[in-house]
Amino acid sequence: MNPKKSLRLKYWFWNRQYLVVPLVPLLLCWLPILFNDPIGYTAYIIIIMAIYWCLEIIPLAATALLPIVLFPLFGVLKSDDVCRQYLKDTNVLFFGGLMVAIAIEEWNLHRRIALRVLLLVGTKPVWLMFGFMITTAFLSMWMSNTATTAMMIPIANAVLVQLRDKDSENTKDDCLVEECPPHDATMKNGEANSGYEKNGTADTIEDSVEIVVKPTNHGEEERRRHYDRMVKGITLAVPYAANIGGTATVTGTAPNLVLSNQIDSLYGSEANVSFSTWMMIGLPCMLICLLLAWLWLQFLFLDSFKFWKKKVPQTKEQEDRAQETIQKQYAELGPMSFAEKAVLVHFVILVALWLTRDPKFVPGWAAFFIPKFVTDSTTVIAICMALFCFPSEPMSFLWQPITWDEIPTSKEENRVAKQTKTIPPLLNWRSVERKMAWGVIFLLGGGAAMAEACKASGLSSWLGGELVVFGSLAPGVMVLIISFIVAAFTEITSNTATAIIFLPIFAELAVGLGVNPLYIMIPATLSCSYAFMLPVATPPNAIAFSHGTISVMDMAKTGFMLNILCVLVANMTISTFGVWVFDVQTFPSWAEAGTTVAPTTPGAINCSQYTQEMYTAGA
């Protein structure tokens, strides 16, 4: 092909959003014309948003704002009704949870927890991998998966460097030396190893050259190969644990909040997907998946359970060096500060209040208040207010004597004294503004607006009727197939967008078949987080991939089996713990009450019929 034409095509591809954004509505304009009613209008808007989300041609959060414009224009929902969906109870719960996580990050409490756990588990490769996975999973239950991975990967790299055999550095006289890229997965200009995150940006490994020592000794070569496999295994363990860990709590990852939001929009608070009830299902599922991931990574990269293969043990010197690295990083944190202790106490109180608000098997503390007035968002915002008001240092001026030397005698001294003696709170709004994931909040709001529009327009009822054809399948088989479809779809698009697109459909499918909606929606939601095969699947995967120690094939072959295992565990969990917590084997009354009938009157956009009906009514 002509180089000029080739370059022009590249220019078109790089700027495709300016063509695709207006083209998609034009290509689909036949839909509202052919189906000139609220169902057709809602389907038209949702399909446009789904395409934008899948192609990611504009930011996900920007696409989530489209309902504010399109639903009122097409007469599906009033603007006031749409905007109300963007700050619902679930969104406030997510907002408050992130503020607590920001306070934890602000005082480095998360790093202290991570390093302390690593010191406890030791530096043998098997237990080191376990330590990284259990720590990452625990932090991901309360913090952003991306932030947790971004913190843990550099710690893992620092420890792994110390596990490299030091004797190999002194073998140049007995080895072959050549120049080559630093890792098998890295090619010139980072072509084969650029980590693409969901927003379309890429962290590319810079082109570099290092000296690679090729040992002539077979034992040394085997040791080096064993080390490379161990590096790959532990590097993959961190993002996998982050993805799995977020499924344990309703605030751990966005798809869980989407489910809670959709349930609240479609069926109201009667379904009661609260922090405690979700954790009764999510925590056992997370622990089983984490255990299976640990065993699978051991088998692939640490040669565990391979009785036919001789292991290459780490030397005592290597383990001591790794232990010293962790101890050094922990020592740099210094003793636990007053602020860290205060944040930890607030965090423990928050979790305790969440778990005891309405534990189901016994009356919770919410029973002392008007029923359904107090929710999990009430609790988290109360703790956040305490964080804004609690000092980060002891107010020693209340009991310590003030000397005459400390009294300022000029405006400058007064200004300096104010700056040095003013104690900052545990959480300040500037940090919230800087670190808050505002885009996810709008994304959750867009999903809630879509669910409300589906319900108000009658699209959800129509879909439920059309999907009854799946009634020939056994419910368990149907749920398993749905889970695998979602897990495959989420490998190539945003987890949150996947949940927003599919969950309303699954809700109406369940109602149409007379099945408890949670029986289908919970495994589907969990499957949205099981994206282990591709770097583009989740930001944690991209962060790990961008460090250049793993290739796409490493991630694909490892993640494929892990996807299957985790989906099976999710389906097993809903058939066991789900029966106990949500009674998913019976069709609930709240689901039947939440169904809607498609309106016979078209939307306000059909002016002629609307005017005629108003005239008839007035006559």
C-alpha cells in the first residue's frame, strides 16, 4: 500500500471518535421511527450508550451523562427524575467508602498493613505469593483495585530483585554475554508490551538494552528459568488478587454497586442487598476463588504439585535479602503514628457498624430507628464526617504549659505559629477532590438512569416477555451460560459498563421465567470482575503488564483456566450461600410487585396523538 494512504488510514483510526460518535445515532435512527413509543425510544438510547461504552470512543463517564439529555428529549423520563438517579443511596455509599479509603491512603496505613503481612508470611516463594495475594485482596475489599495494585506491584518488584541469585552476577567469565531487550515480552519501542487501561491511555515500557548473561552451566540456566517463572507468577498474582478481592464487599468494586443500584431502582429496598448480606455471599466466594488462584499460579509458575519435576529451591541468602528489603521498607514508615491509629479505629468502627446494622439472623442496631430510614450510606457518611473533624495529632496544647517564648510578638510570627500549630484533620476536602473517582460515580448514576427508564417505559417488561424462550433450560444451566457470556464480554470492555448493560436484561429474564432475580444477577455481577486473560480487561491487569515481566500469552493461558474456575465457584456460591441469605430458590413478592406494564400511550414526542388524546379528555 502507498505509504501516504497507509498513514492517512492511521490518522482516520486515531481520530475515529469524531466519525463514530455522530454516525452511530444516524445508523440507528430507524429504530425510534419504526417503534414510535417509549419502548423504542429507550432501546434506541440504551443501544447508543452500549456501543459508546464498548468502543470507548468517549470517556465512560461522559457517556453515562447522556440520559440527562436524551431521556427528557424523547419523553421517556422527566429531567428531575433522571438527575435524581445520579446521587442515589448506593452512589452515596460508594462516595463515602472512597473517602474512607482516601483517608487510609493519606496516612499510609494501607502500606503498613501490606508490609506487615509480608513480614509475617516469610519469603519462601509459595508463601510470598500467598502474602501478596491475601494482602492485595484484603485491601481491594475497601480500596480501589487500581490503587491497591499500583501500590503492591512496586513492593513485589523490590522483593523479587532480592530473590535473584547473587552468584549469577559474578559468572561473566564462564558465560556468554550478549545484548538483548530486558524481557521476552518487551520489543522495540514497547510494541509488544504496552499496558492499555480502560480510558485508552497506555503505559509503554521504554526501549532499553541490558546485558544478559547466558550461563553455560546447566544448573545455573535452570535456576534463572525458575526465577523468571517465579517473577511472572507473583506479578500476575497481584492483579488477580485485586480483581478477586473487590468482589467480597458491595463497595469493593463498581459492578457490585451497579447490582445494588439496579435492584433498588427496579424492585425497591425490599430486596435488601446490603453490605452485610452481600458479604455473606461475596466473602466465601472470594476466599475460595483466591485459594484456587493461589494453587493454580503455584502449579504453573512455582512447579508445585508437579511431582515429576525437580524443584529449584531458593538459597537462604536470597530469602534473607528479600526479608531485609521488606523490613527496610517497613522501618522507613517509622512507628505507627497517632493519625494511623485514629484512621484504623474509625475504619474498624465503620466495618462493625456495617456488619451489625441488619445482620438478618438477629436484630441489628438499625432496629432502634424508624424502619428503612437508616442505610449503609448513613453509616459511612457519619464516619466520614468524623474523619473531617478528628485531629491527626494529639491536642497537647490543652494540657502542656505554654512558655513566654512561644507567644508571637509580630504578625509574621503569628502567621508562622498558625501554620505550625494548626493540626490538620484526618481527612481534608482537597485530598478528596484530588483522589476521588468522580467518573465512577457518574457511571453508576448513568446505569441507575437506564434502569429507571427501562422500568418506566415498559422496555424491561417487554424484554422479560421476549426472553421467556430460555425457559426450556434448567435455571442452573442458564445461569452458568450467562455467567460465562458475561466473563467473556468483560475481557474486552469495562466491567462497570458490562454490568450496566446486562443486569437489567437479566432481571427481566428472571421475572419472565418466575426465577428469583438475584439467582441470575449475583453470579453475573461476580463474573464481571473475573477478567484475567487480557491486559485491557482491567486497570490492575494493565498495571502489572506494563512492568514488562509478563507477555499477553502468559496472562491469557493463566487467566483462561482461572476464569472458568471462578465462574464455577460463583455459581456454586449462589446455589449454597445464596439459598441461606437471599432464599434464591423461591420467587419473591418484591420481584412480582416490581414488574411494570408497558404504557399504551406513546411518549410526549408523538405530538399529534398526544394533542388528540388531551382534546378528547377535555371534551
